[in-house]
Amino acid sequence: MLHAVIMAGGSGTRFWPESRRAFPKQFLRLAGEQTLLQQTWQRFAPLIEDGSGWVITGEKHRPHVADQLPELPADQIVAEPIGRNTAPAIGLMALLIAERDPGAILLVVPADHAISPDAAFQCAVRDAMKVIAADPERFILLGIKPDRPATGYGYIERGTKLDGGAFQVSAFKEKPDQATAQKYLDSGKYYWNSGIFIWRADAILKALQRYAPEIHTKLDKLRSHIGKPDWTELLAREFPSMPAISIDYAVLEKAERVAVIEAPFTWDDVGSWEAVQRLRGADESGNVAVGLHVGVNTKNTIVRGTGDHLVATLGLEDCVVVHTPHATLVAKRGDDEALRKLLAEIEKQGLEKYL
Amino acid sequence: MLHAVIMAGGSGTRFWPESRRAFPKQFLRLAGEQTLLQQTWQRFAPLIEDGSGWVITGEKHRPHVADQLPELPADQIVAEPIGRNTAPAIGLMALLIAERDPGAILLVVPADHAISPDAAFQCAVRDAMKVIAADPERFILLGIKPDRPATGYGYIERGTKLDGGAFQVSAFKEKPDQATAQKYLDSGKYYWNSGIFIWRADAILKALQRYAPEIHTKLDKLRSHIGKPDWTELLAREFPSMPAISIDYAVLEKAERVAVIEAPFTWDDVGSWEAVQRLRGADESGNVAVGLHVGVNTKNTIVRGTGDHLVATLGLEDCVVVHTPHATLVAKRGDDEALRKLLAEIEKQGLEKYL
């Protein structure tokens, strides 16, 4: 049976002040009327049976998940004692789900990406399940066809064609420089790694045992405590000592039966305020406003308000204005790195509580 | 005895969203740590005896006056039932004060201008009082020596020199066009009208009787009700029917014994956000911030925050950012008229409650 696992451990502040350390971007309404987490949940809902959806998130973010996904049973929101990258998190989820359903297939999806249309996503997952049905040891990734020579993503090189629309993965590539990215784009043989994976729980556990025994040993220690009163205590002891590595690095780059399916949907990693304009259609002046906004002589400006607070803009061009109850950001658009500088300055001035 | 009367009836929104219809600029901290009203009060405090300070304001603004000037006796805050420009307001104050002190001299000052230094202001008022001591029928205005060909102010032309540093006023001039303003500036014989007046209460009442009998008749009807239970009712009946005209137009342009004393202080009418930079010294980047502000690559920008709300700016130049609990304004500087357009748009969209 298919179980969907939402990876909701992110904790960035790239959407500050709307996102905060305590309220990262997966909980924000960045690409529509629902939050990225809620959109992610609904995207796979038609694929799974009731009770087969899971979320793994940071301990302090657990209440936000419960709040935004009220239909999710409390014991299927798993709180990481501390973030340890994707390999320990996926291992833990495979352990828990395999215990309940030994033949489980996992669909692992990041909580904070925008994908459209949902039907194309569902179609790709069904294709992946067919490949796995034929070959239970397969690890499948969804690859995004690049539309620009992006230097901010890792790339997957595809090799020989397999059955069911999949390709053998022939190599994983680190974030490239501009020239290399252009070469990848021109070749047509490279994909961006979407972080969306489909595989059997038992297969990934077996692969962790082989390629990342330091993780698997600890998972093994946890196994007999699942559902027991000392579970939380044991998890808090074992999990933080697992190495903080990605599933790509821990398993996929080493395993042999790794395949990629070209994603038939548009995908956005929602990496900065710029994404909001891409995802939410601008008006005829190029403005994208959420909340109460009145603009005069305002162009190409992203405005985000909250509640009944009015944001008024006058003579602005290419700006981002974000109002929240605790802080307001007004920034010239186009330099995503600068926000990092600003946040560092806020921290330096002793104002961490605003981050 | 000198009585000071603060004219606090203004109700503009040129400092929106910090100023609002219900909270106009005289109640804001625009030129220092105290509000313009408080600064005005303290400026004349050394000139008067306790109990000789008065404020006339709009009915709905009365609580703000009481709040900001706790030392002012409640019966010396006079509420206009409705704004009728300066002639009725000054007439009313002259009536009330003359009833208490028949020999009263009035110092009439707008609540919402910035003046510095206070000692120079006090010096000018003492000079005016000397002129009045010698000639009780004199009406004295303080004139501001222009430093630019401003087209937004009325001008006073000075005539023959009188005793005590005063000049006979030879003409009042409407707001001039650019060329005329330049001519006024070059001649050295013109002043801006500061709206600061010194005269005896009985003299201004007599002048109203002569030049504005439609006001004086109604003041006369009110006289016998001062301090009586029906005062408020009578005022509410008589005051609104007085003509809404300025004291300049009603009396000063017609009376003969009008003199001007050149103000020995710097003066600013605090007409727009631009004034805030003039009045509050900018930092080395040209920024003027009030409240919690962190800026990176921010230049020539005015930031106004409230409470513990953080305003963060990034890559901004020549902007005004004003955060208040109900609304936030982000505007490119340099076009004061545009704010009016924005406020009209806000009203048009049915959002008057934010004004």
C-alpha cells in the first residue's frame, strides 16, 4: 500500500518576516489560498487510503502541522528531536511505516514546493508505482526538466531507458557553475532533483543497512520500542546521534537500482519572494498583492499584508513589502542574497526574537 | 496679563498613516521626543503665569489635548462644535479670556509648527508686548523671513518702520506664483505669515465688531452664558452659524493698526513627511528613523515605526516607510501631492476607516 510522507523539517527565513524560525515557509500561503503544506497534502490525497498520510517535522513545528492538517492522526505527525537532514528522517519514517505495513511503498515529498497540476503529479506517482511493482528494489526519483541553466540545484544525469518511462540514473551532480549548467541544459539528459522519491519501505531500510549502517544500527535499536511508553525517550536519545546526511548522499549515490522519471508537472522550489510573483499571477501593473493593499503608481511590486492591516504604496517599483504583526520588510527586489545580509544585521543588533 | 491660546483645530492627513482624521499632526512626535502640541505649549510656558494657557480644538480631539497637556485645566480646553476657520475661534477665545481678565493680551499660536530656539520665540513675544503696551490697539503678527521663493504660503508686505522693531503691514498677499515669490524674496520686504498673533483681547473683539459684525453679534449672544449650565448648548447653536473665515481676511486685511515683527527663530510649518528629515537630523546615510529600524543599503529614507514593531529596509532609496498598528505606508519621496492621490484612492475603495 502507498504511504505518503511529507518532509516538513525546513526552517529557513527566506520569506522573512512572514516566515520565521518558528514558522517556516511550508506553513505559509505562498502559492494560493492554502499553505504549501496543505497543498502538498491535497496533492497526494487521491493516491492514498485514509490513514496512510504522514508528516515528519521539527518538534516546535508540530503544532502548526496539527493545526493545518486536522485530518491527520496525531500519531502520524512524527517530531524529529533535532533536524538531521533527510537520511535519518526517511529511515525513521520507513521504520515506523514498515512496522505497520510491511509491504508499504513510500512516497516522500518535500512540504514546501509548488507543483501544478496535481493530476500530473498523481500520474507520475502511479507510473513510479508500476515500476516498483515490477521491480521492488527500485528507488525512484522524480526529475524536473530544467528550463534554465540554474546553478542553485543539484542535477541528476539520466542513463539508459528502462520500462515504464523511467531512466537509470547514471550520476548525481553537485550544484554546477554557469557554464556547466548550460551544458546540462543543452544536453537534455539532466534533471533537477525534486526531492520527491518513491520506493518500498523495506528496500530503503535494507539500503540504509548496507550503505549507512551508522543510521541503520540506531533505527534497529528503536524498532522494538515503537508504540511503547519509552519511545519518545529512546528517539530523543538515538536520533540526534545519527549523522546529518541527505538520503541522496547516504544511499542514492551509492545504490545501483536508482531510476528517474521525468516529472510531467511544473515545479517551483519557492526559494524566495521572487517565486511569489511566478506562482500568483501579477495584475496589469505587475503587482501581486495578498491582503489589504492600495497602490498608486506602483509597479512590479509584491505586497503581503495580514489581517485587516492596510498596506498603501506610492511611487514604488520592483519592491517587496511584507507586513506581519511583528515586523515589516520593505526591500528592493532582485537580490535574494541581500535578505540574508539583512537578517544577519538584525541578529547582530540583538533582535533575534524577530527572526 | 498674557494669555496664550493654542489653535489646535487642524485635521489633515498629510502625515498619514501616522496622522489620521481623528489624530492630526499636532498630536504627533514629528520634531522631537514630544508632540508638536507639547512643544508649542512649552515654548510659551515661561512667558505666562499658571492658568493662562488655553487650547481650542475640535470636539473629537479634546481627549488628545487633555492627554498630552495634563497640566492644562479642563475648562481651558475649548472645543469647537465644528471647525469655522480662525476668526470665529479667535473671537471665541478673546470673549472667554476677556471675561476672566479684561486687560488680557492674547498670544495666538498654531499647535502644529516647529520653531527653534524657544528663547528666540519668547524674545519676539516680549518685543510684541512692549509695542502693545505703548499702543493697546495694535495687532501684531510674527513674520517669517523667506529663505526660498515658496509658493505655498501667504506673504505679508512690510511698510514703514515703527518703534520696537515692528513694521507697519502694508499689504497681505495671496499665495504667489513662482516668479512673484522670487520677486518677494529678492525685495527683502516680504514675510511669510506664521499665524502667530499678539494683541489685546478687547482690541480684537472691537475689531470683530467693526469688521466682522456677523461674528461679533453671535459672540455677544454667548457672553452672558459663559460658565452657565446652558453654555455648551448655546455654543453648539451659535458657533456653527458663524462664517468660516480666517482672522486675516476678517480683520487684519481691513484693520489699520496691523504690524509685523520679524521672527528671530527658524520656523517650519511641518507640511509633509519631507519636513521630518529637516527637523530630525539624518544619519550619515541620510536616513531618519523613529522606532525600531534595521536598514541595509538604505539611503535618504524616512522610517517611522511604532512600539516594538520592527521595520526592516533593504536596498531602498528616497523612500518614506511609516508603520502604524492600522496601516503601513511605503512611498517614494519627493511628491507631496501624490499622497493626496493615494488617500483619495483609499477613500474611493471604501476604506475611509483607515483615514
